[in-house]
Amino acid sequence: MFIKVIYSDGMPGRVRSSLLGRLMKAGEIVAYKCSEGWVELRRKQSRNEYDGPYTRVIIPYY
């Protein structure tokens, strides 16, 4: 079975489903199409740092 993919250079293509996992780990694929639509593998980095209050509760260890 072939799956539609977009390579890291922006070119579309098709790969065998057995190779999809290896290509994802190698970073050669940035998106692939599944039954629900396109899945993007690149994480979008947030450039905004969180400036809100510190909300974690510190529990002392006894």
C-alpha cells in the first residue's frame, strides 16, 4: 500500500507503508496523508515565552 507524503524538500511523493516509519524517524518526511487528512510531523515552535503566574504547587518531602 502506498501513502502520499511530502518530503522535507517540499516535493510530493508516495512511499510504501512499511517504509513510512523509518522515513519519519530520519526526518525525510514532513507530512503524510491518512484517512482523516494530512498529518504534519514538524513541530511549530512557539516564540512567545510564558509570562503568567507560577501555578505549580510545591509539596515538601518528609
